[in-house]
Amino acid sequence: DNMTSAHMLNWMESVRTRKAPHAPIEVGYNHSIANIMVTASLRTGGKAEFCEKTQNVLVDGKIFKY
């Protein structure tokens, strides 16, 4: 879709020119964590949580692995 293409173009242009992208890296990192938590919950049926200390996604207290 157009939004994804624009996002990827902005990211690649940022890498190429060393200019800041439209959104900070932390936004992408946090978005990725949310996506992994959703995937973990859907695959296991359990409650997914993020441990900030270890930076692991946990399901029912165990580290989620694909």
C-alpha cells in the first residue's frame, strides 16, 4: 500500500543521507514489541507481557519463542 511504501522510502532515504527519519527509532521498536506480543498471544492463547528489564516477551511467565 502507499503508506507502507512511503514509510520504507523515508527509512531508506534516512539511511542513505544520514538525516533523521520522520519518526524516532524508538517508535519502530515499540511498534515491533506490540506486534510480537500480538503474535505470541495468538499462537499460544495466553496473555503476553513485555519485561522491560530483560526485554523479552513473556507468555504465562515464559519467554515466547517462535
